[in-house]
Amino acid sequence: MTPEAILTLVEQNANQFSARNLATAVHRIGKLGGRNSRQDPRLARLIEMCTRRIGDFEPQHIANSAWGCAKTGFTDKRFFRTVAEEALRQIHKFNPQGMANTVWAFATAGVTADPFFKAVAAEVPRRIGEFTAQNMANTVWAFATARVAADPLFKAVAAEVPRRIGEFKPQEMVNTVWAFATASVSSDALFEAVAAEVPRRIGNFSPQDMANTAWAFACVGWKQHQIFKDLGSSIAARLNDINETGKSQLYLVALYIQMKWPDRDFPLSISLQSLRSAYTRRDSRPSQLQREVSTLMGQMGWVHSFEHETAEGFSIDLAQPESKLAVEVDGPWHYLKDLSSGESVVNGATRFKMRQLRSFGWTVAHISFLDWSHKSESERRQLVAAKLGELGISVEDKSLASPAAQP
């Protein structure tokens, strides 16, 4: 049955559909690849029926409807809000697959559900033995994608993976190491288990899986060359099958290997220029925050380049190329939120970039959106002076006291 046929059936028999029937319909549409249905008004009506009857849904219905809706690409925030509330109310009734599929749905749809994610983060360590490899992989992927930090959850998964690595399919291994790298959670045992498994099953990895895996190992600063050699040889033979994002990742991997093992051969070295082109072709869209910081720093006397590209291809928000001094302005996408403490945690990709910049001789200070928002003009000037001080640049007191000029 096609997604269109299912929607027609629901329209004709809506009054006879139970909560289970509604959830199953949404799940089937998602499973059948119903992204073409996301603009269909009948799908919107089906999701509205699910929203109205969410109180009748059992955990499996909640998980199936959320998963199906996310797969269609139809993001109805009211539906997801009601799902989050009901899922939280029934959290202790969810099985591992239901929890994994529901957090996956929220992460895929790009909808936040902090209380539900916090509840799942508490449940997983207690029930980790019940989780399949797919459940674990999907859960950590969802938390990393949703930018939610959950150390106890990640540590529980890290302890489980090495002894059950044979249960993991290649895609599940990839999603797991990518999530750990993105969430900036270290686990030597987990990465060692995956590194040992990759050569035996490299033929089952897609080119994109290999690129993601190489990036994850480089991102965590892996100190053993063999995994990169194994992956590099296979990637080089199928480089044309990797998308631009994957090639961008591979450029960072190649730079990492150049710095870490300058005397070792890496199969992708001959493709470095094309990989760099993919990396530097990314769209640059400076934020309003970045412009505000740049303006104030200029007013306070720090002459700098805006959106400077280094010799290696890195884009730096504000830079003084001659002295290799830089200021990075970090927006929300640079962080994960720790729901237990309420604190923000710098993500793995940002840490990786900073390590690489330092390895190329740059000194970098950071201004976070957390330190900038809701600050007075004088407080912002004090913050800028402090950050410039980290770079060894002093600012006269009179500049702090003077009113800022209008941009």
C-alpha cells in the first residue's frame, strides 16, 4: 500500500480508527518513504487526529507516530509538544526501542523536548542491558544531534559496546562513534573496539560511513595510525561516491594526519586539494552576534580581518593574520546542553577545530553567546577587553569608559 492509499483510507474511515490505527498509519507512511506526502493536507489532518487523541496512545503508539511523522519530514510542533508531554508521563512504560525511536524522532525533526530527553537519560543507564545495538546507536545519535549532553547515558553505552561489538552493524558503529565524537565524550575502550572491527568488515561500510568514521576518530584525537590507513585505502578507491560534507570531513582528517604523523603515508594525501575545495566551499553566513563583536572590537582599537581564511582553509571569525591571533564567536550550535546542570558543553567539532588551529600556530580566544546576551554595553566592553587580554593585547581604560560608536 502506498502512502497516498493510506491517507485515502484514513480520510474515508477516520471515525472508525482507534488510537493504534492512527499511530500505525503514520508509522507506515514514514516507513514507506512518505516524504512526498508532507505537503499533503490529508497528512496534516492525520497528525491533528493523533494530537487530539494522544492521551489514548500507549508508549508504542507514541513512539511509532513520532517516528513516522519525523520520517515524512512533516514537522508539526504542536504534535511533537503533545508527544513529549505524554511520553514523559509514560516514560517508565517505554521499552528501549520506543525510547530510542522517540528521541530519534525529536532529533530528526529538530524539535526540543528537554524534560523527555532528561528522563530518557536517567532511564538508559538503569536498563542498558535491555538495549539492542540499534537502540544504543540511535539513542546516542539522537542526543548528539539534538545537542544534549548526558554523560551517564554515554558512559553506560560506552561500557556496553566493547563486549557486544559483534552485534553492531556497520551503520550502527558509525552512528555511535560519530555521536561520541560530536558530544565530546571520550571512551578509549569503545573506539578501540570499533577500530578492531573496522578492518574485518570494511567491505560492508558505505563510502559515507567510512568518511564519518574517519572524522570521528580524528575528532577525538585518536593516537593509532592503523585505523586511518585502513579507512583511507578504501575511501580513496570510492572517493567519488562521497558527498561534499563527507569530503569536508576527510579534509580535516587529512590535516590531522599530516600534523600527527608527518612521516606516514595517507592514501588520501594525493586528493588533498579536491578535499580542501569541498571544505572551503561551505556557505559562510556570519551571525549578527559575530558582527556586533567585530564592531565593538574595532571601536576599541583592535584591527582585524572579518571571516579570515587561513592558509589551511579554516575560516576564523575575527583574526589578525600577521600575529596569528584570533577571536572565535561561538553561537548556540557550538554547544550541547547538559540538562542535569543546565550548563553548556563545547561540542566535539568545535574542540577539534581549535586543536587544529593551535597546531598551526594560532592563539584563539572565545566569546560565547552565553557571555554576550543580555549584557550592558559596559559589560560587553569589559568582556572584550578581557578576551583581548587573553591574546596579550592590552586595552586602555579610557576606551572602556567611552561610549561605543554606532555601527
